[in-house]
Amino acid sequence: MRGRDFEQLVEQALAELPPAYRRRIRNVVMVVEDEPPRPGLLGLYEGRPLTERSFFTPMSVPDRITIYQGPHERAAHSPNELKNMVSETVWHEIGHYFGMNERQALRAERRRAAARKRL
């Protein structure tokens, strides 16, 4: 898949976030890179979660969410599965932005996947 096409999947996943979450996202840069710094990584959140900020915290460089194209493409068996995987990864990394630890983010992913299956 061309890089721009993959970037569009990431943009679509962001657009599909619930409005209540989307409205609260500030000072975050979404980046697509080919490969992660270590195997098995689909995405990476770097920054200071909202739960650790206060009104008195000065504005800083943007938080960064990186989505890795290569691992997604190797793991997906179809275009639809790739789209769903990207959406889950974006959701997971946004969870970290909102202060979820790894276990909480995985639990939120499972709840979201279960809710999507019911639709």
C-alpha cells in the first residue's frame, strides 16, 4: 500500500473517534512511519497524558502518536482487516493520551471490539 493510502486510513480512524473524545484532543501530532523501533509495536504514544497535566502546566512541544505501517500490513489478511487494525491502534494510542495504562487501553479495545460486533 502506498504511504498516502495508509495515512488516509489513520485519518479516517481519527475521524471515527467519538466526538466527545475528538473535541478534547489538543496539541497532538499523528505520524506514520514504516517500521517501529522494536518488533511487535503497532503504534507508540509519546507525551504527557492529560491525567498528568494541570492548568498550570506550560504548553510544550506536541505529544506524538506514531502508527507503524509495516507491521500492520504484514499482520492484516485483507484491506478490511487492515482498516480495522489501524482503527484499533489509533484508539489504543489515543487511550494513552487520555491517561490509560497499557492494561486499561487493552481492556477499552476489547470493549470497543465487542460493541462493534453487536452492531
